Amino acid sequence: TILVEPDCIAGVTKLGDIQITIGRGKLQTVGPRLDTIQLSIFSHRFMSIAEQMGHTLQRTAISTNIKERLDFSCALFGPTGGLVSNAPHIPVHLGAMQETVQFQINHLGDDLKEGDVILSNHPSAGGSHLPDLTVITP
């Protein structure tokens, strides 16, 4: 069974493949007023990204605290450093993490570029205590 969404066209190619043209060439913009379906889709997408970040960290970790105790948090933040979505690991880190992200955005400004990786644990830059490290990528 193949579901063809509204405003989409499905056809069979010469090789027998099914080709689906999405939206008949119409572009739809996503604005600040989302319907409930779009809101649910984006919410689950963002949550999934944060969860996958956590699975990758857990799978590649050497530390028992991370690998077995799951003593970490993963989250996505918006352009101003506001929390968008977090994975359900240990959410106690999220308060300090948001402060850290906002501090680095304000401190680095336009010097923050794609591909940069920031490692922070300074107490005056939003860090909670020295053993906790926050890794930030734009």
C-alpha cells in the first residue's frame, strides 16, 4: 500500500519504479502559525534529534557515568539560545545548559560559525560545577 498525500502526484516510470512528485511544484512556507499536525511533526522531529544525540554519546562514551548511569543531557536550542527540545535523560543539566548556550552566543556573536565546537564549564558562563562539560555546536 502506498499513500499519496494531498497535492502530490504518483506515477510509474518506464523502469517500473514509483515516482511521487510532492506538492505539484507549489511551495508552502511554514510560518509562526502552525496547525496541530505540523506542530506535532516538528515536535517529534526535534525530540528525535535530541534522543539520537544521546544514543550516540552513550554508545561512544568511555565513562561509566555516561555509558551506564546516563548522567548527561542532550538538547536543541534556538538561534537566541532558548530551549527547543530535550531528550529525556537527566534534565537537571538543562537549566545550566541554556545559560551556557546563551552566554556563548552573546560572547562570541558573529564569530560563531558552522563547524565550530565550543567546550565550556566555566561557572560564570552558565556552568553548574567543574566536572560538568557542555559541548555546543552551531
